[in-house]
Amino acid sequence: MKKICVVGTGYVGLVTAAGLADFGNSVIGVDIDKEKIRILQEGGIPIYEPGLLEVVERNVKAGRLTFTTDIDSAIQNSRVVFSAVGTPPGEGGEADLRAVWIVAATFAKNLNDYKVFINKSTVPVGTGKKTRELILKESGGSETFDVVSNPEFLREGSAVGDFLNPDRVVVGSRSKKAQTIMKDVYHALITRGVPYVETNIESAEIIKYASNAFLAVKITFINEIANLCDIVGGDVNEVAKAMGMDGRISPKFLHAGPGFGGSCFPKDTMALVEIFKENGIKSRVVEAAIEANELQKQGVVSKLKSVMPELKGKTVAILGLAFKPNTDDTRFSPTKVVIPLLEKEGAELQVYDPVAMQDFKRDFPHLNYKNNAYEAIDGADALILMTEWNEFRSLDLKRVRSLLKSPVFIDTRNIYDPRDMKEKGFIFVCTGRTRCAL
Ligand code: UDX
């Protein structure tokens, strides 16, 4: 197997390093963050990702996975170098690639033998070409390397499973030598019959953005259908179920909610719009989805005000801060739009999330954080369920009813049944099935 270096130990880099080691490769995980590397070297992991600790421990123990801050020696000792550094949105929404350029320049300076540089991070179309030009320049014109695009399709909260059992592996490069090496890296998946797509770099870069943007548009579409259902009395769950019976649509990603968040969909849709603009064309569909998604997040406050018009001085309990369950990530979480709007209306907040409160405190240190759902609900005039954590799926509704000063329950994730909630005496609003109780 190949000696592999993975630069960046965030949820993409660490999952990739552990996963590649699990395929039998010898992998060195690198990060500039000494604290992250210290945690990893002491047997911990610096991020919350279900199942990741076990895979890291298994491979560290087997001697296939090590961690270091010494990027130069890690690259010098590797044939394959994955760049899995952050590419966050810049000022105008375009991807900020500074970290990628630093890794590429460091790669160029350590070209002691033929090596493959792999962009694992989500990067705009054309980055592969620019990476090649940068390495050529920084290495004094050395040709002993190839650049490959190998986008990730990991979902936070299920990233380990998504890496070890992917729907497909996409590898973009026209170099036969690089493609042969990549097939060796992913040999364990190929022998299991996992679909393996070899294409050119630009197509591989587009596949990533197109896939994420399509999913974001799909979610936004069902959210708009939910808004229609709430007006005309439809049930969006039943609409989605029947839609999904069409094999061309599929039932996946048709769950209406408060809008998509996370570290990918918001970033990748904005970046894709910028890529269209830079190439002189518009992406009306994706632009519209971005706008509709922001309105969907703001619409959560309108749902509350539809049953409680005056929020000044009212106490509102928020259940869930993460952008989705099974992650501590709150990047672009809908709660980051909803909470400031509620505060602007003069509401007092009591918030709880099983895992993400630490992360949320970075941007919202002043909130009243509670230790569990019932403490957050206690004494509130209304409750808004924002993230469908499992523990919120089986609340003791009698206890909730007794703890609330008024029985207002906004269920943005359609966890509870409108009829049942009405029978239990709640003033209940959800997303696309509110009038089903009437
Ligand atoms: C996404 C893509 O799924 C993944 O392939 C890519 O590599 C990274 O971005 P992630 O952002 O981790 O993964 O989470 P995902 O499970 O896709 O959910 C994204 C957002 O969409 C969340 O806010 C979620 O609540 C929302 N969502 C998802 C819905 O509102 N409805 C759905 O039906 C599905």
C-alpha cells in the first residue's frame, strides 16, 4: 500500500486519514494546530463525529495511522498527499483557498520524488489547474508530480460510514500514472465493487458542487411545498412520500424543515453561484434556492408569531442548536438566524442542545444555556424544536405541557403528529402539516 499524508485533521481530513488507514494504507495525519495533534497523539479526537474514535484507535493501534505537525517530513515520506484543509466562504461567497495554496506550496518544496497531490477539500472548478501551476512555479518547474481532484461526499454525523461505504469514489485526473496510484489507494473499495468514477479534474470538481447544490435545491423545493401545504391544508409528509415513490425523485432529502445549514450546503451553493458568475453566466436555480432558504429560516419566527403575535417579554425555549442531529457543528445553523430575530422581538431565550452548546457559545455567549430539554422548557411561554435529536423525539408531553406557561409548540422538523398534539392541548405549529389537525 502507499504511504499517504493527509493535511488537515478536521472532519474531512481526520475521517479520510482514518478511513484510508482502514483500507490498509500507511497514513500520516498532519495539522498546523498543535493542540489538535496533541489530542490525537494522546488517543483522543478533537471533533465530535460518531464512530470516528474507534476507527482512529483501531488504526493507530495497528501502526497504520500516526499524527504530526511536521508537514515537511510527512510529505517527504509520502507518495500521496491529500489536502483536506478548510475552504470557507470568502467575503463575496467565493471559496477562500488560502489554506490550499499553502499546502500546495509546501508540497512543491518537498518534492523529493514523484508524488500525487490530491484536492480532497471542496474547491471551485479550475482549482486543480491553478494548483498545478502553483506547484510547477514553487518547485522550479519540476514535473515529478500530478494533481488529482478526489472530492468528498461525507455527511457530518455519518461521515465514517459515508467514507467506508461510499455511493461512489470520484477521481479527476488525466494522468494514467496518478490514476493507477489512486486505484491502489482505494483498492479495498474497488474490490468490494464500489462504483469508481475516473474523469478529468474539472468534471470531478463540478460533480461535488453539482451534487451538493442539487441536494440543497431539493430540500428547498420541499420546504416551499410545505409552506403551500400549510396554507391549503395539505400534509407535506404524505406529499413527499408519494413524490418519493417515483424512482426518479426518490424519497431522500424530502424532509421539510427550518432550512438547510451546515458547513457544506450554504458554502457550496454560494461558491457555485460565484463560479457561474466568474464564467459569465447566471445560476438562477441555485441563487433562488439560497434566497428561499434564508426566508425559510426567518419563517420559523413567523410560525411562532402566527400563534403568539407579541413576543416582547415572552420566554421562548429552543430545543436544538446544531444544524442537524449527531453533530456539534452549528455553522450556518438555522438557529443562528432564528435566535437574533426572537431577541429583536424582545423575547427571552432558554436554549438546550445535547452536544452543540459549546460550539454555539462562541457566537452566542450570552444566551441562557440549560442542562436538558425540560430545564429549557420550564417556565417558557413557547417551545421551538429546531434540531431533530433523538432525545427530542420522545419528550414526556404531559411534563412539557405542565412546564410551559402557555402550550405553544413549534415543531420545525415535523417530529410530532398535529392531531395528537392538538388532543394533548398544545397550540401546535409545524412545517407543512399544521392544518392537518383541524
Ligand atoms: C452535506 C452533503 O449531504 C454531503 O454529501 C456533503 O459531502 C457535505 O454536505 P451535511 O451538510 O453534513 O452533508 O449534512 P446533510 O445531512 O446533507 O444535511 C444538510 C442540511 O440539510 C442540514 O441542515 C439538514 O437539516 C438539512 N436537511 C437534510 C433537510 O432540511 N431536509 C432533508 O431532507 C435533508
